Amino acid sequence: MADDDLVFRALADPTRRLLLDALHERGGQTQSELEQVVQGQVEMTRFGVAKHLRLLEEAGLVVTRKEGRSKHHFLNAVPIQTIHERWIGKYTAARASALLDLKRALEDRQ
């Protein structure tokens, strides 16, 4: 599977996006800490969280570092930036920005 496909697949799931948001707020969390974040929103087992983290690692969105018996997870935003440059950046050209400005102006009038 291509790198972009892995990233899109990883970002497609709301639980994985929740994990990425948690790591964006505070990097270096253990699986147990991330489980608490997920279980605050969704009912999920430890194995379910581990599966999501593994997929995020495979997509390159999460990197880990072992310290003793603990494994710490960190966000790697490079694949997201690559997706942005490839798929989003080219659509934010002057025309698209002008249309968004017009849309906002019309919405503000209502």
C-alpha cells in the first residue's frame, strides 16, 4: 500500500484522530495514558487501542521510544504535512481563497 494510502486510512478513523490529537497536546504518552484518553470518549479494550496505535505507527504518524519497560508515543506530523502539500495546498490557490472570502462575507451578512 502506498504511503499516502496508509496515511489516509489512518486519518479516516475517529479513534485514531483522537489519539493523534492527544499526542499533539502532549507527546510522550504511554499506551496506558492513551487508553484513558480513548476510554473517556469510546468504549474500547486495551487491545483495540494497541491496534489503532500500530496502524498509526505503520502510517508513520506515530513514532515510539522505549524507556525501560515503558513505550512512549510521539506525533510525527511530517506525513500530514506531505498530504497537505500534495492534496490540499494546490487547491488553496488564489481562486479558492477568493471564493472562500466571498462565502464568508455572504455568511456574515445573514
